[in-house]
Amino acid sequence: MDIRTLSLFQHLAHSLHFSRTANAMYVSPSTLSRAIQRLEEECGADLFIRNNRSVKLTAIGKQVLDFCDEFLMAWQELKQDIDQHNEALRGELTIFCSVTASISHLPSLLDGFRFQYPQVEIKLFTGDPGESEQWVLGQKSDLAFAIHTPHFPKELTFYELDRIPLVLATPSSMGIHSIKDISWKDTPMVLPESGPSKRIVQNWLQEHDIKPNIYANVGGNEAIASMVALGCGIGFIPKIVLQHSVISNKINMLEVPDIEPYRLGLTCLVKRAEEPAINAFLHQLPGNKEVYP
């Protein structure tokens, strides 16, 4: 039983004329007859009384017609709602994210959204994740991948996607395979000069009473990874950055179980969260997302 078969049955039940229904529904009389026969087989009963001069509904046929009229009317109302919803989701949706997030987390979200809302044009911008909040606050982007922090702007809402551990990256050439092997006084360290890592790394060093031997303060996790790979020093980097880095073979990753992870998620302006395209994108997020107003 399908929508097309029910539509053919409904028209025939009202017209009681095979040729008239076949012409009106743009099918051949034989196709119409086969569709009605299949429906009767599925129902397990005759729906029409046929002879050479007339077609009449049986008692069961009248019951099926009542069901068919209600079902097809409900289907048409649903289709109208869907069409109106899809009609609203046109235009552009601008997203800002880091290069790593554009590889690790964005594709699966875009696949589902573009399949459901193909008429929305996606514009993607990449950059330093530390800039995410300003991109949204300044309305240069509708959504942004961001790292939640204790001082996250109250104007933004945050939908958590993942928790990303930070690891201690060491140059393969140094031969360091454990944090216990590190002489913090003698080993140069590359520190983040800004962004979410700066606070996390500073807190961890203070908690462990470590005064780092600072080689350089640089911006961006990829820049820290590059300097570590060159042998300039050690540094804390989100694990996912190294997993997607082309220079990961030159770096050893040391797990640091007691360091605060990145809380990666999507953010948008609270006042814009109910806009159709933004709302549709947020509502297709997987898992049990936490929402921070």
C-alpha cells in the first residue's frame, strides 16, 4: 500500500468509472486495474463490485474509502507543512571554525544538514579558535565552533559537542617518553600566547608548581606543533590537532590525565538561536548536548 495506490483508489471510489479515473490520473486502464487488485489483495477483501455496466463500492470498500480520505488529507497537510518549512530554509548559513574542526567534526554535521536542507548555502571560514566568540558577537558568522571557558560571553549560547584532551607534545628527537623524564628547569617549552590553551596550561603548571623554561610564546596550536616538531621545545596541544597533523610523525604525545580538556561546541547569539536555519542546524546535533545560556 502506498500513496499513489491510495490516490488511485480514492478517485475510482468517487468516480466509479475505470476509464474516467485512468484518464484523470494519467495511467492506463490496465495499470489502474492492477493497482486496485494489489490493494484488494493487501486488504484481503473485494473493494468493488464490477460488471460490464457498472462499478460499485462494497461495504469494505466504503470503510477503506473513509480511511483513505482521512489519510490522504492528513498527508496533504503534512506535505504543506514540510514545503513551508523547507521554503523558510533558504539563503545562507555562515560558520566559523578552526582548520582542525573543519576536518574532525564539521563534515558529519554538514552531511546531515545539507541532505535535509539542500537550498541553504553554507559559507565556511577558518581561523584561530580563540577568535570564535568575536566572529559570532560581531555577526560575521551565524555559528562558530568554540571552546567553552569560565568567562564565556553571556550573549552567546553554547552547545557542547565533545571534550578534547590536551597532551604534552615532545620532539621525537628528544627521546622523552614519560612526563617523569622531563627536567622542567632544563627543557625549553613553547607556550600559547593566547586562546583557550593559555589559561588551561598556566593553571596546570601552577598546580604542579612548575616554572617553565620558556622558549617562546606563540599563537595557535598548529604553530606550537610546528615548533615542537622542529625540536624547539615541548608544548601542550589538543590531541585532535596532532591526530590530524602532517608532522605528527616527528612528535611524541604524552598523556596528561589531570589537565582540563577542551570543551568543544557550537555557539551562536542567544537572540538568534531560533532563526530557522540556525535552529535547524543546532537541532540536528548528535548525542546529549549540554546547553549553556
